[in-house]
Amino acid sequence: MQTSIPLQSLSHPDIAEANEILRTCVHCGFCMATCPTYQLLGSELDSPRGRIYLIKEMLETEQASDKTRLHLDRCLTCRSCETTCPSGVRYGRLIDIGREMVEKLAPRSLYQKLLRKTMLAVIPYTARMSVALALARVFRPLLPAELKKKIPAKQAATLTPVTSHARRMLVLEGCVQPLGTPNTNAAAARVLDRLGISLVNAQDTGCCGALNQHLSDSEGARAMMRRNIDAWWPHVESGAEAIVMTASGCGLMVKDYGHALKDDADYADKAARISALTRDLSELLSRENLDAFAHIGQGMRVAYQSSCTLQHGQKLGGTVEAILRRCGYELTPVADSHLCCGAAGSYTLLQAKLSRQLLENKLAALQNGKPEVIASANVGCQMHLASASDVPVKHWIELLEQS
């Protein structure tokens, strides 16, 4: 793709990077066949190729409209298009740059600004989110039906083993996961304990920064990255083998710390090291001896929902499925497994109608094979699916504890 972005604009690192990404696109349209929003809406502007043209036009003219913002907002950032693209277009990075620019060129209404600021002030902070959930549960009878479904049932956290194995790995508690799916990290710790690995939660870590990044608050996201790096660094220096991610969305974000902080003189090297040490839990277990779990599934039928951040973002499609089969589970067929479930971080709140359509389509595909349980690799997907599923929804690591 040819571009004609003003030379003065190209002096900005993000715009120069966007220009390089745009020039890799060859207009082939393969991305349209795998884009969830294009499948629903049928408009090219709601496809990756259409959004690429909108971003190109915005960068060249330094102008944007409400229409530009609307179509960029509708993107799930699922990155299914990246898996399909034969030219290797880094669309996920391009849409982040485009969204940050459109916030400046086509300002939102006061209501929309306040809504996003409120989300950023509450959701990434576990203590604040805990209060918000408690209030939501109290007033649940008064809430609209769609909003009621988004409030997760309260779950009791299970015991995490205290261990001192020679092999030590760090884990990120995150922000929403301790409240929405508190058994995930505990289950991971118990499974790793059986493999002779201690899982350590470093104090003072928090949100990975993904929500801020996707809502165009890149500075806020980088501040969270630095905080996590500072919390992890003493453990890294003392020999922590890896940083284990039990939420694939967080894992994708932390693997990008090196790129996000590459121009930060104080953190660039540390961020690169943190990203290099980061492993999705499935990525880690796929390399371990799982003989102790070989028959634990006993043929139970599982529908696995492959999260976009794992299969498209981290390019680890098929990894969890292989582990579950090794552990004795029968995986049921899932049509269009490459398509997003509609969770996509804040998408369930900001694009509720589209999110609901995608959820209904995904659950129909997952439940069609008559599974006994649905498994996922990401907290957002798990909570989103559970809000409307007739079948129990769990994180896949919980299945390795099946008795």
C-alpha cells in the first residue's frame, strides 16, 4: 500500500511505525473472511481492510470524523486477521495507534469521556472493582436484564499451596481475575506443585495495562507496566525461571512490554527481559512431563473456546487442546473456532449489542457437540461465556485437577 503521510508527522515514532505497517498491506482482502464484525455487519469499513483505509486517510489528512471513530471502536482487536494475513500486517498495533490518534482528532461526547474514565478508574484496580461488584450485587434486582448477566456470581477462593521447590516461577494475579475467577491461579499453583514448581505472587503487582492500552490511555498502561516490572525484578534477579500467565489476554500484553517500553531509557532492557521470560500456562505445561495427569479426564467431553489472545495474539492455537487430550479429555468439535466470543475486554460494555450477537454465535458452536463442560484460557472469555451458558464454564487448568 502506498502512503503519503506528511513528513513532519513521520517524525513521531508511532506514526512512523504506522506508516511501515500500512505499507505491508497488499489489499488482498483475506482478512475480511475471518473478521467477526465484518461477518455480522457486512460493511467493509467494519473489516480490517476498511479500518486500515480509514487509518491511512486519517494519518494523511490529519483529520477524522465520528464515522472513523465508530468503525475503529467496533473492532474487537481479536487479531484473527493477523492469523489470516499473508503479508504479516501487524494490525493489532496499527489499530492501537489509530485509536489513540482518533481520540485527539474526533473528540468524544462528555458522556463517553466520563464513561471511559470511570472504567479506567475502577476496573484495573482490584479493591475498587470489589466494591463496585458488591454494590452491583446489592442492586442487581434493579438493573437492566443485560447488565444483570454481566455481574459474576461470587466465588470463594480455594487454597493455594505454600511450597519451596527449587524451580520457582512468578504469576500475575491481575485485576479482575481474583474477583471473577479466583480459583484459576490457585488451581495453577496446585498443578505446578505436583510438577515440582513453586508459583510465587510478587507483592505490588496489579493490572497488566491491557484495558488502558485498548482505551487509548497508553501513558497509564506504561505506568502499570513499570510498576509490575519493579515488583517482579528482584525475583527475576534471584532466579525466577519464568513469569506464568493464566489469563491469555494479560500474557499477550506482558509479552509486549519490551516493545511498549523500548524507548524508555530506564526500563527498556528490563521490559525486554520480562517479555522474554513470560509464558502462557499452556506454553509452559506443553513442555513438561504430564504423565501424572494422563488419565485424569476419563473421557469427559470438553468444548474448548480458543481465546483470541492465545490463538491469534500469542500464536499458540492448539496448545491447550493438545494438553487436554494428553490428560484424557475428549474434545468436541467447535465450528468457526477462530471467531471471537465477543468479550474483548471492555467490548461487552462499550459495544453490548455486537458483543451479545458474538456470544450467542459462540455458545451455539460450543454447545452443539453436547459437551459436559466448556473450557477457556482467559478470564474475560470465561466470565462472558458463563453469563449465558447452560453448560459449566471453567478455566482449562481446573480440569487438570479433575478427580
